[in-house]
Amino acid sequence: MKEIAVYGETLPEAYHMALIALYEQGEESPCPDYGTTQREVSMTMVVQQPLAEPMISRLFIGGPRELEQYRQEMLDGILDFEVERGNWEYTYHSRMAEQFDFILNELRRNPSSRRAVIDVRDWRKDTEKESPACLQHIQYFIRDGALHCKVLFRSNDAPEAAYMNAFALIMLQKRFADDLGVKMGSYTHRANSFHVYAKNYEMLAGYAARIRSGEDVTFDYEEDWSELMEEARDEIARSVAELKEER
């Protein structure tokens, strides 16, 4: 499997380079668990300025509502009740939330610490279930007065999941940086299998063509999307409330 690293100032810049690399260099392999094939590489995606504009890629499945809901799922656990009901095996938030205070306390105790790690993988549960967690762990470092974040995915669907994963994890990084009173540092997104399934080969080809064409494939977060995402919150809250009422 090819090892690839891309570097971008902004999240969309790095993400788009990762998509191009997967399209051009991905190697096809069988994926029998899902009855299909995939193209994959091992990808390290480094975002130097995670909050720099433009922050929004147009090349992901979803819009402002879906991105805002996913942000809330990751940071606030708005769908954790599905785990409690036994409908879902886990959410990322349900695996991470109890560790948030540890991250803050550890970095306050020792800003130079190398111990500020969130473990997402539960090896007992994940070896027994059909849908083990893709996100494995997250590590935070304070260096030169800035909070850096490095994440590891065992598996990451490039066109369907990677951008939303990275956006939400950057928002979590910002929350911690604000709580700690430090600047935002870099964000590093490592996916041991950065892949696209056969059903989405044409989608990836289309994304690659749009990036190469020079077409504008980004939005500013603050000017274009933050308000739209805020406007979606009432609808998201209603949808979550309706789900909670279902038995």
C-alpha cells in the first residue's frame, strides 16, 4: 500500500490534495466484508492552519445541516441516547466524552505533556462487533503556545466521511484550545486505509476533475456557512427530540 503525505495551509487545500492523490495513486484491492472492491492508499494529511479560510470544501456529501449535525454528534453527543437504547454500538462522543476532562487537566498540569491521548478503540467491543470504530485515537500537544492535534483512523472513506471527520475534530481541537487559553496549532489526519469504494469511483473522478479545472470548490466558513449551520440548529433539535420520543 502506498504511503502518501499531503500538506495544506487550509483544510480544503489538504483534503483536495488527498483526494487527487487517492484518485491518481490508489491501488485496487478486494473488500469482501462489504462485497465490493476499493482503491486505497495510506494517507497523512497535514493542515497547517485549521481555522484559516476558506475552511469549507464543496466536495463532500452533505450541506450545512449535515455538517452542523455531525459537529454536534462529535462534540456534544446529541445522538448518544441511541447507544443507551441499544440501537447503535457506539458513537465517537460516547467513547470520548469521559476523557475530555483528562485532556484539559493533563495539559494544564504539564503543557509539554506527551500523555494527552484520547482512546476511541475499545479492543474487546471492536473485535466482537461488525462495525468497529474507524477512529482509533487522538493526541494533543502544546508546543510554542499552540495546541496541535494528531488523529489516527484505521479506515477512512475519502469522499463520504473524511472531510466531515476532519472538520468536527478541528472544532473539538478549537474547543480545547479555547478552554486552555492557547492558540490553534496544526491538525494532522492519519488514515492507514484512505479509500473509496467501487460505487463511488465516478464520484471521486468527478471531484478530481473539478479540483484540476480550477473551479472554485470552497466556501468561507465565517462568511458563508457559519450562519447557515446556526440556522439549522432548530431543525436538528426538533429531529433529535422526535427520535427520542420514538420507542
